[in-house]
Amino acid sequence: MKALDLQAPRKKQKGLDGNAQWRAVLFLSPSWLLLLLFFFVPTILTFYFAFTNMSLTGIAAAQTEFVGFKNFTYMFEDPGFRTSVWNTIVFLVFSAIIGQQVMGFLIAVLMNGRSRAFRSVIGAIVIAGWVAPEVVCAFVWFAFLNDTGTANAFLESVGMTPVAWLYTFPMVSVIVANVWHGTAFSMMVFQAALGDVPKEVEESAMIDGASAFQRLTRITIPMILPSVVTNMVLVTLQTLGSFTLIYALTGGGPGNSTETLPVYMYHQAFVNYQLGYGTAISLMLLVIGIVASLIYMRALKVKI
């Protein structure tokens, strides 16, 4: 009898768990429907359109046809595409991997252990650039770097010759603007990671005679390496999709010197009206993001 009494509540509890699961499915179904409608369906259509001659004008606009790998064949023969890939790599390496990572880490290290007032003031200044929309950041840097902007006004005040920054150094200009805009995110990630480093380990290393640089390179960085790689993945994906900042600041010019893949995709799809070709370019951008993420994840797995 006791065994039967003990088993009865278990069956009853199992039934309750099943009901709870169905209730969870019911409550989550609206979000699943939204994901299906606004994520999975557009993704599937994107893959389909990339293999068509879809256009906004002409015969292809009325009669879209499946063309197979024709868009991708033309893509790799297109010198404009190769230039945009190179511009994207340069922009990604110096803006995300080096710029935002290094600046965010340095600011986080300098703020680590400081007073609350110091961290609040510096954090607010850095985050102000991050919370501003990209188009606002673009106009801020345009006002700073144009021929009659603040940068040239400062050069003239010290007797130096003004520089046409956006024409002479266009890629440097957009890289600096993007680093200024996105560094705050890396700073916050590294601040959280540094806060989890045990103080006892650093104090023990200090007692053993380790310098500040040795503690940073041999203790702190290895302990926060997962956060470093995770932040690199997030910053890389955000930078690969950066469009508004570049387009509002330089429009991809002068010429195509700052025409990254998102800008080139926009020009092909909505300026030249070749939606199929522009969609194929977007798939290549997706592939680059996936490959970069897999490399980072592989590096994280090896280090762990």
C-alpha cells in the first residue's frame, strides 16, 4: 500500500508537468509565429531571390526568372565587388577587431578599481556616442572633418594647413567614426568581465613580484578570454552590417574607396535596381559573418 501511495503523486506530478509544457507552448506560439513571419520567411525568400534576375525595372521586374548561379558567377568577376570585399576587410579589422576591442579594453582597464564618481563620468561620456543613432554620429563627424569643420579650424589656429579629411583619408575617417561610436559596448563587456576576476589572484601575483603588465597579460587576459572572443563575435557582426554611418558620412566615396559590402549591396539593389544581384551580395555578407564567427568560436574552444 505504501508503494502505491508513493507512486500516485509521481503520476499526478507528471501529468501536471505535461499540462505546464502545453501551456508554455500556447504562450510562446505568438512569438513563434512572429519569428516565422518576420525572420524565417524573409530568410527563405532571400535565398530564393539570390538565384533570380529579380529587378525593380524592365522585363525582369514583370517576369522574374530563376537564373541559378549566374549572379554569383558575375559577382566574382565584378571588380566593384572585389573592391568592396577588400574595403570591408580593412574596415572590419581596424574598426572592430583592433579599434573597438583595444579601445574598449583599455578604457575598462583604466576604469577598473577607480572611484564610482570617476567611472560614472567617464562611462557617461563614452556611452553617449554609443546610444546616439548612427546617422547622428555621421553628421557629428561630418561637422568635425569637413573642410570648414572643427578639425581644420584647430589646424588653422596652430598655423597648420587644413586637410580635406573625407577626401584625402576617407577610410580612416569612417574607421575613427565607427570606433568612437561602438567602443562603449566593448567597454561595458570588459568591465563586467574584469569585475569577475578574483582579487585574491591578482594580490597573490603582486606579492610574488609580478608587475602590472605581467598581471594583465598572464592573469587578467587569460581569465577573461571567453568574454574577449564573445565580444569580438558581436562587434564583428555589428561592423559587417554597418551601413548608415558610412553612407551618411561618405556615401561610399570618394569613388568607391569606402564602399563596403552593405553599401555596395545597396547601390546594386536600389540604385541600379538589380534586386537579385543585391540579394546575392547580401548572402556573401552572411557567409563572411558566419566564417568569422566560426573562427572566433574555434579559438574560444581551443583556449578553454
